[in-house]
Amino acid sequence: MQETKKMNVKNVGSFISNEYFQFLTSNFKNHFPSINNDIYIIPCDLIYQTLQSSDKIAGIRFMYGLRDSLNPNSIHLFLVPCVTPSDNVENWSPLVSKSGYYNHQGDLFTITEVAEMVHNFVGYYAEGVRATYKDATRGIYFGINSLLDILNIPQTYSIQFHLGLKDTTIPAVLQPLDQLGQPIPDIYMDYGGLDPDNIPDDPCIATLAVETLSIEKELNLFRAFRDTSMRDYLYGGMLYEMYYFISPFVTSVIAHHPNKNELLKDLYNNAITPFRILIQNEKHQEALFLLKRVLEDLVNTHQVSYALA
């Protein structure tokens, strides 16, 4: 897969031709004929509100979810605000929100609900394009500057979000609509770079703690459990998604905390070590119950509030 060029994350997203728009959307329709709900209309006010959720907003990650794992037409599109550290314009992380996340219809969902629905979508999609679960598309990211470019096009009242297909990934195309719901002619924007191409091994909470404490070999045990049997257990798929959803933000907060080492030692002694022991003793369901409590505690500790008008 071609490597995405490094750029300011606020600028991710670019205008494309009608021909390329037709190529992406036709591919999706042809490959997923059972999905007849592949277009979503998002009010501009909802996008603006999400962009105003933090003074460090970098853009929005539009995440794909499936409300009913047996119904491919129960897709939800979640607007997840993303922030970037002031000293790093090439990286972003989803905001861990106390208030929840809007879907494309303006309904709020908790982080656990979003994680469960993302898991459902990934399971369906990965099988459809013969991708591994780990490498499946979970969403698409657009930078704030690119979103404002399309939102500020005269007469734009809402944005039409089209699902596309390129190779084994699901990109998206944005198209402005006027107040009557009619497309503004010949204006299309795609992602400019897919997010994520896969679930990374780094950065994540366990990696930061383990590498800081010089016990790298434990990561292989955790990754093996993640990639082989974790999703076979109760809460497994939801926790898989929730862990990688919150990791970038929580890891950044801890890494810049004045008591970083103390926080990491506490996390290692009271969460990572008990989790490892349970995995080694093949008490996998108990390990996931522990992981669930740990992730919920991390969310409660590091979540932020933002205004929901």
C-alpha cells in the first residue's frame, strides 16, 4: 500500500474529479449490492458544532458503525472530533468525550456504543473484501481546513457523505448540497489519505507503559491474544475497538503528564500485570472483564467535556 505523505493534519482532504467520484462510489455499489444505504446527509450545523468541540481541534474522524450486525443497511456514521498537540501538526487523536458522539442524524452515543457498532461494521466489511480484521477500514479523517473549504462553498446547507471502495479500503467522498437538498454541481472531496489503514501496534497505552518499564516481551503476549482469540469472548470485539479508540488520546495525556512515570507504574502494577497473569493462565474471559474495568476507568479519568448545543 502506498505510504501516505506527511502533512499538516488540518489540511487532510482534497477536491477530486467527477470521474474519480464515480469510480469510487460505483465500486462500492458493485461490490456490496445488498447495501442500499450508502449515502448519508449531514447538516452543516452538526459538522460546525463538532469542529467547535475543542480549541485544539484538528478535524473529524467519520467512523463507520453497524447497529445490527445482521443488517448491512443499519450503518451509522459517527462524527468524532480529533485534536492535535500544539507541537505536532502531523498527528491527531480522537477526543475522549464525556458527552458522547453524534451520528449523522444528530443522535448521541456513548463511547462503548460506538465501539460495539464499529466492531460490527468491521466484521461485516472485512469478510466482504477479504481483509483481515486488524487491517479493515474503520473510518475516514478530514482536516478542519479542508472541511471548512467545502462548508464555505456558497449555498451549502448540508453535506452528502458517499461510501466508496478502492482495493480493500472504504474511502468516502463529500458532496455539498443546497437548501433544497440538490447537489452543488461538480464539487467532490475525498479523504486525501485513509484512516486508519490498520490497527497500529503503537502508540497505545500498554506499549507506552511496557516500553517505559523495559519489559517489551510482554507486548507479544498481548498482541497474540488480540489477533487470535480476543474477539471470540464476551465484550471482546467492543473492547478491541475501544482500546485503540482511546489509546492515542490517553497515551498523549499520560506522556505529557508531570507524574508520567508514577502513572505508568500504577497502570502496569494494577492493570497490565494482572491482565498478563490471567492471559497466561488462559482465563481469557476474566482478563476481558478486567480490561473492561480498566478502560472504563481510563475514560472516566481522562475524558473531556465540550459544549453540546
